[in-house]
Amino acid sequence: MTTVKVNNLHKSYGKVKAIQDINFEVEESEIFGLIGPDGAGKTTIFRILTSLILPDEGSAQILDYDVVNNYKKIRQIIGYMPGRFSLYQDLTVEENLNFFASVFGTTIEENYDLIKDIYVQIEPFKKRRAGALSGGMKQKLALSCALIHKPEILILDEPTTGVDAVSRKEFWEMLRKLKDKNITILVSTPYMDEASLCDRVALIQNGKIMQIDTPVRIVEKFGKELYSVRTDNIYKLLQSLRNYEHTNSVFPFGQYLHFTSLEPSADVDVLDRYLKNEGHKNIEIQKIKPNIEDCFMALMT
């Protein structure tokens, strides 16, 4: 069953085209990720889906309800967690949760089973003000408030940004459990490594979707052999590879450069000789498997 349909969405802010011709569908109980850097258009899409702003062109439906004409119904069936912590800082954990439950005409007790696995981790601090919580605890409280009315669709805008690695891991484990409870999840993130945790992803940049597929199939479509290259002078190596006549692409990845050749596969011996002639020492060249970030960078070139 298709739960979310987005057709030809456009939105501009003055002369800035935030999103252009956005199309995708999300299936029931799917974790669908919008993957892209800041300014790519992820938040604009989510604000349209949550009926907070109107599109300039196009349409979107959630469970066959139009986000413009049926916005009141939309707000009853979705849970939304914006990118910036937006709960009441002066209220305690318990007071925030009670408030959001009352807004939707329910109680913590009525839907406790849905948030139990999440809320139990912050319940010992239920008398603490929300503003005094750590980043990971704020994240769990915000997710609990978004779930307290038992939504059918959960929309999370960069929920792990600025959160430590352990909290990020815990958060994604919570999302998998929510998926098992038949909740459809739309999540945006600038972290490419989180793409593999989604069932399907849309890679987005400059307001346009570049590709939609499962993470595995996106990687399978990479199309070229990929190599990691390292020498004793990474900056000089970048210049050398950019000037190499057989270079198709070269991008920094930590202490290594990821390199593809204009040919289907690189002649490693020829590349090694070229780098030695350029004065490089301690040369390491290794064939590797691409990841989502490699695919994203390739689509941008």
C-alpha cells in the first residue's frame, strides 16, 4: 500500500528554487530516507508534507489525503519531529509529554506501549526540564512526543544531527522497532552512512532528486572500479591525480583519496609509476567497494 505520494513539487523562496520537480512514493511500513547536504531541499519537502507551508506547484497526498485541502486530517495522522529541538524548554519531560498527549485528546497511559522502549530510557529524568537534557535525551523526548498520539506516519527531519555516535545508533534501532509496528517512517539526514539503514533512499542535491532506489541497488549502479589512494603527501596527491590524464574523478575521503579512471578499470602499475615520477613516496593503491557517498559524489559530477 502506498502511504505517501509526491507529484511534481516545486517551491521557491524569492529567486531561490528550494525544490524542483520532486516525485516519489513511500510504501506502508517503509523507512524512506531523504539523503543530502544542508540546503538540498529536505526540510522544504517535509514542511510541505506536514502542511506547514504550501507548494508553488505540484501535489502531495498522505494516505490519500491532500496536504493542502485536508491539512487538518493530515495533522492527526502524522507525527513530526523537526530538525531543531522545538519542545518547551521550561517544562519537564513529563509535562511536555502530557501536553502533546492532551493536544491530540489522548494520555500517556493510553499509548504507553508505543513509546515504552523509548520513554523508559528518559523516564528516570521525567521531572527534569527539557532544556537541561543532553542531546540524546532531547532526541528521545521529541520522538516520544511525536509518537504519543499513535500516528500512522512519522516524519523526522535530520533527527540525529549533532547527536553522539552511540545515541545515533540507539535512535536507528528505535526506528527499526517502530517500523515493525507498521509505522511508515520518512527521515532526512546529511549523514551518508545512515542511508544503508533505510529501506529506500532518495539522493537529493540543489532541490532535485538525483536517484531513488534501495541502498544496495544504488551502489550496484556505480558503474566503475573504485580505488583508494594514499601517499605521504595527501594535498600534493590530490593535485597530481587531478592532473593525471586518465582521471575520471577524485575526492578526499579521510586519509585517502577515492579515484576512478576514465577507463572501466585503472592500470594500477601505470598509476603507481606516474605518482613516483611526481615525487610521491609510500604509495598505497587499493581497489575498494563504493559506498553511498561515492555514488552521491559520482551523480554530482
